[in-house]
Amino acid sequence: MSTGARFRLSDLRLPVVGAPMAGGPSTPALAAAVTGAGGLGFLAAGYRPVDRLAADVEEVRGRTDGPFGVNLFVPDPAAGHPGADLRRAVEDYRRALAPEAERLGAELPAVDPADDDAWAEKLELVERLRVPVVSFTFGLPPQEVLSRLAAAGCTTAVTVASVPEAVDSARAGADLLVVQGPEAGGHRGTHRVDAVPGEEPLPALLGAVRAAVDVPLVAAGGIASARDAAALLDAGAAAVQVGTLLLRTPEAGTSAPYREALASGRYSGTAVTRAFSGRCARGLRNGFLERYTHMAPAAYPQVNQLTKPLRAAAARAGDPEAIALWAGTGSAAAREAPAAEVVRELVAGRSAR
């Protein structure tokens, strides 16, 4: 049973959502800062142990009494049974990564394609803790999951990267859709691992989705300025979602080499790669991305598991050339400033609809 009215984007003072960024950048301090500024802060449940996620939720609630969200990765039911060709491709990639592992002093692990990132346990947690907003990436959860969370008082959101994904998600009962354009940093939220993400710019994709569904939309991807945000809000988005702009804020858990890479300006833009995780994701063009993008198979979570110790070793060594420097096309606009300041300046003079 719900304990009260569920969250709506119009409840926000400012139409800004902080993107959930798994792997460290999304912290309780960052989520609370975005919420405190009048937006909607987010925690990233991806790769996070269940007990740590529970502690994160309680910490956010200790820092703010405003709304916030938790993002979950939707597992692919077929991922645990890869075909022979995919298994061979993963083993070929392992062999290709062997020199990198030797260079970094890391060991390539066994892979477990059936790993679902504690999906059931995390669902039970967000339901039990009645998290105000629960969003989903990498797929559309079953309709009964959306209904179950709605009954617990949670507002649900699904990341979509195409019109068909948006239509399916709205029909399943998602309350909100995060419309993610190709300019976005980090993982593209396609509902299939092997999907090739579209290249339709975010404004055009937003317009197409708006014409196809009748649910509030959050526009995400490459938003680097107040002008960008205003154009998307004027085009029908109920809010804009930003992640890259928050990476250099003091509240973010962005690692030191990652921050340095963003600030240095020495990388020649961004590119989409499967090299780090097996899923398409946009990051700065560092050495690892350049060397392995053409070799990496569309295999998630296996590729992510293979590269995890390499990324960890590179981070410990302060080496930005072998870590995932996820960033959107507007990465040059990320700056060192409090998260609340970034949020307020992005939508100065506007309130949520």
C-alpha cells in the first residue's frame, strides 16, 4: 500500500535530474546536493553491494528530506546462456587483454554471464525502503515489477534510446521516461546488449518520443549549458538530466585521475566503445578505448568483469589511460563547482512544470 502521493516531476523546484553514475561518481553527498538545490538527486545501484546501497539510501535521507531516486540495472534473461560464438568472442578478447593485464600487474578473472547484479535483492530493498523514484537502465523490467513498486509508493522511470523502447515502456506502466540521446556520456541505455544505438540527435529523438507517448519525459545527453537545457525544456521535456557536468563537483566520488583527465583538455573528444563493459558507452578517447574498441564483443557482463581488475589497477596507479573516462559530448563544460551551483545555473529563472 502506498503511504501517500507518489513523486511527480512537477514537485521539483528546478527541472533538473542528477544522472545516476555507477562505479563511484554518484555518492549520497551528490544526490543530496542536487535534491537540496531543488532538483532530483540519484544514487546508482549498479555494481553496488546491497548493504552499501541500503546505507547510501539512509545517508541521503539523513542529509535531505527531499525526493531522490535509485537506479537499477535490468538484467538480460538470456545473458546467462551465451551461444558458442559469443563465448569464443569473449575468450578472444581475454587473450587480447593479456598484455594489458601484464602491464598493469593484474589478473584477468573468470567470467560469470549469469551475474544479475543482485537484481531481486535490490528490488526488494528499494520497495521496502520506499525510495521515492526508482529508475531502470539496460532494459524494461517486467510489468509486474513496475506495478509492485507503484503499490509501494515509488515512482518508476525507464531509460529509453529509441521510440519503440519508449512505447514499450509506457505501455508497461512506467511513470516517467528518460530519453537518452547519442551525446550522453557513459552507457547507452539500449534495452538489448547487442543493439546499435541510434544517432538521432537528442532534440529530434525527444520530439519523436513525445509524439509517440503520453508520459512525462526527462531529456538526457550532452547537456552542457543553460541554453541547451532551455531548448529541451521548450521542446517538451519536463526536466533535463545531467551527469558529466557533475563529475568535477566536490560532492562527486570521481577518482583523481578521472578528474584530472576531464580538466586537462588533452583528450581529443569522446567516442562510443564496448571496450570496457561490452555495452556501448561514450567516454574520453584514452589509450584503452583506442586500442580495444575494434576488438570488444557485445558481451555484458562478461567484458565488464574482464576489465574490472585492469581498471582498478590503473586507478590505483593514477593512470587515466586504462580507466573508463565516461563523458558526454559536452565534457569540456564540466568544472569544479558545488553541485548546487551547477544545478541552479543550468536552469536559472525556471521552475519545474
